[in-house]
Amino acid sequence: MTLANNMYLCVVNLLKYYFINLLKKHCIMNKMKWMVLFMSITMIFSGCASMNNTGKGAAIGGGSGAALGAILGGVIGKGKGAAIGAAIGTAVGAGTGALIGKKMDKAAAEAKQIEGAQVEQITDNNGLQAVKVTFDSGILFTTGNATLSAAAKSALSKFANNVLNQNRDMDVSIYGYTDNQGWRNSTAEQSRQKNLNLSQERAQSVASYLLNCGVSSNQIKGVQGMGESDPIASNDTAAGREQNRRVEVYMYASEQMIKDAQAASN
């Protein structure tokens, strides 16, 4: 074995170690899934050791890429990887992924024009590029209620008309969140439940307004309140709590978009 091959295998082993520890840190899988994950990563990188550069690119765009993408989707999507992505039941090829990626790039660029929207490009459960748009609840709602503000309606109207209605072959899931602050005259458990209910009402308010703006009900695949779960900042500070009060909108390839991209790439 050459020195170059030895160095390559060292890099592969380091990457395997990195991914496993990264995923452990996020605690997104149970023991059985960890076994499957380790085997998948081992097969991905072991296969790469004997491939040329062209073969490696095809593997990442196909079955191996889909497996790794599902893992990353779970991490980036804060445990929602399994819910973010059409249920297609098959690996997606490199050509299909590239075509969908271009559409997602365009949708992300359009979403970035919306005032108050924070845009990230992530990976869905199929290993495909997706878009996450986060709206601060401070922009959308006044404290303790789920009634949209005038500024929120303006931002969501633009989001519906300039992004979602221009990309009707994308599926959408909406998640609402709160901070962990308690409610007056309520126990800790009662406060958690009230926060969960509030997050659901806020997610539903966003979904209902988008529907009023012409977004198809078939396009919205899920609306869910997550309550105090998955904080993105510390609840110990006012600034952190403000970040945790949010609504996340995920845009990802629908089953039809995937079929169309597969047909176009063949």
C-alpha cells in the first residue's frame, strides 16, 4: 500500500470518528439506529477508498449521498430530519439532486428578500437540498398570543406570493416554538403545556395566513407546535429567549418535483 493510500485511509477513519461523535452530541438516534449508522458510514467511506473521483461523485449523489444526507438533515433540522422530505422510498441520483439543488438555490435567494426572514440551506431526509426560513415570533406576534401583527402579515404575504406561489412543486412544513418562561398562576407542567399550545396556535396562524395568500393546501404537509423544545439559544437571557420564540418554515422537494427531476436527468 502506498503512502498516499495510507494517508487517505487515515483521513477516512478521522471522518468516520467525527461524524459519529457529532451525531452522538445531538442525540438523534437510538442504539439500533447507531448500529445502522456506523455500518452505513463504514460502507460509504470504504467504498470511496477504491473509487476514482468520478465514482465518488456518483456515490455521494446517489445512495450513499441519500444516506448521509438523511443523517445531516436530522442534525441540521433539529431532529426533524425524518419529517422533512418526501417519502419516495428510493435513492436519488446525482443528476436529480443537482437539478433540485438549483431550484432550492433560487427559492433561498427569493426568501432572503423577505424582511425579518432568516434563511438557511439544509439537507432533507432524501439527501436533497432544502430551505429553512425562520421568522422571529417577536416580528410575527405580540407577547403571549397567536394573532399576527401587521408587519407579520406584510412579510408573510411577500413570502407567499414571491416564494411559495412561485415554487408550487415544493412541499412545506411549519413548526412553532416558544421560550421556557412560565405562565402566571401556573405550575411548571401547566406552563409547558400552555407554551406547547401557544406554539401550535402560532404555527397554525402562519399556515392559515399563507393559505389566505393563495398557497395551496396540498403544498402544506405539516403544521406542528414544538413548545419549549429545541432551543437555538440560551433561555437564561432575554436575547436568547427572543431567538427561541420563532416559527420555522421548511421548503423541500415534493414527490412530484423529484419525479420530474429524475425524468429530466435521464
